[in-house]
Amino acid sequence: MVRDLPDRWAVFRASALGDVILTTGVLDWWHRSTGARFTFITRSALAPLLAGHPAVDEVIPVALDEIDGQDWWRKSRRIATDCSGMGFIDLHRSLRSLALTLRWEGLVKHYPKFGLSRRLYRRYPLPFLARRLEALNVPQRYALALDSTPPPASELRPLIFLSETEVLGARTHLSHIGLTRPFVALHPFATHPDKAWPMGYWLSLIPLIERAGLDWIIVGKNPDHLQALDDPRNLTGRTSLRETAALLAQARALVTADSGPMHLATAVATPVVALFGPTSKAWGFQPSGRFDTVLEQALPCRPCSLHGNTLCRRGRECLTAIEPDEVAARLFDTLERAAAAGPEAR
């Protein structure tokens, strides 16, 4: 950690869901290691993620149309003025954050995005590039904005701080939909649909979960809201971010694609089974919990994109080759390991 730095910082990370969640453990680390405190600037829709964080004094929510609109230059000046005397940590590294950087009168810090290495690896997936990128996950890269050497990944795991009211609300919600057995949460969606496991596979996974004596819920958002699955345990589109986090905190595990809720589960200490298709652990977004695990196929065409939004001539074999039986086996193994370690290990 570089010493003689300000003890108050403004931090900017505007999107997306997973990116903002991954900052939370880093803020906690900086607070624990230096006593630093933070004002966090982010999209209004993501501001609730920082609620209750012991290192965050204030969240400045910015509407999406403000960030993307022509008024952002003026808005950034007001934010810089309101945060006068603080240092500025840019965890976005974009034109949006450049507007704040140019306005800032105090110390400005950035994090290394490894943009060139990522572009090279996407085009030429060579082993030495993979080793370079996989050596540090995204929270470790964030931490390098202030730290001279990367802290251990285990010190930077994301953290969502739930209130007793939120936890009680989740338990009440589960009771109302009739859940009495231990359950697994399923998140079948992804912002970029090509990262999502085929829906038919999810419907095949559910009976395997039930056969093992477990119940299930479905969480997340999707335009069709899984209307074909008429079941009270299908909570698609029915819960807020923090309500979803509180529900995940009650689950034995989450099965998901490479997605924002993947990090939300890790942030409430719920083990994750993540299915990676067109994306890669080299990008640094793999879940970091003690019992988290990633299922992926070793294909020469992987990774094909950063976000999973490229055309595919192989019918998304990277995902369709992951069978429901394989996912169930990995899930049950994860549950056994977590149970053997005890709840305090989570």
C-alpha cells in the first residue's frame, strides 16, 4: 500500500452489476488496511449495492441518461466540486470517468485494465497471456489503484451487508411460497444471451435437484420472465437487487451463467457453480468464494469475446456441451464440501 495518501476518496464505477459488486471487497480492504473512507459514484440502479457498507459514507447516484447524455460534463463538474478535498479513484477507465478526472483538483488514481493483454488473448489465446491475465482477478486489479502489490484474492471477496430486516424479509418470502426444505437458487439468464446456458438444460436440471431432496428458486430478470414455468418458486423479475441478495444468502448454492448475480451470491457467502461459455477466467471475473467453482469446456475457440456477444458458428458448443448431469454432480460436490467445512467457513 502506498502511504501518505488521502483518507477520503471518491470512487467511480458506473456499470455493470458485477463490476460494482466486485468493488465492495476492495473498499473493505482499503478501509481495514489504511482507515480510508469513501464516497461512491455509480448508476442510480446500482446504488443500493453499497447500502450498509462500513467504509462508504455516501453514495452519489447518477441516472443512466445523465451519464450517457450531453449533461454529463456539467454533472461531473458539480460532483468534483461537491467532493472537493478528496482523492479520486477511477475504477471505470472510460470517457465517462475521464470527464471526472479532468475536473478533479486533488490526487487521481487509476487501476490497470490489462486492455492490451485482453485484446491479444482474445485474438491469440496463448498460454503466457493466459497466465498473465489469470494471475490477478478484477478485484486485485482494482486494488492496484492504491496498492503497490496485489493483495490476496481472498482478502478482496465482494461483500453485501444485509440488515436484519432484509434477512427476515427473505425468510418470510420463502415461507410464503412454501419452501420448507434446503434449496438451491438458479439464475438462468445473462445480460448477453449468448452467455446463458440453454433454457431446456435448466428445466432438465430442476428434477435432478428435486431428486436429491432439495428445493429450488429462480431469481433474476428477463424479458419473458420465464412465463412458461408457472410456479411460485419462479421469482423472475419479482425481487429488487437487495431482496435477491437476501434470498441468495438463504440458499445452499447458486447455479448461474457468468453474470452479475454470480458475484452477488459470493458477496453473501453462498457457494456458486458458474457456467462459463464464450467468456473466460482470464478476464478476471470468475467467482472468488472458498467453494465457488467454474464449469467450462476446453475448446480452441474460447474465449471468443469479453462479454459473450459475438457470432458463433459452432452453435455455442462451449455451453451446449455442458450437460445437466455434469452440473448436478458439480453442484452436489460443492454442497458436500461446504457442509463438511461448516457454516463459519463460508
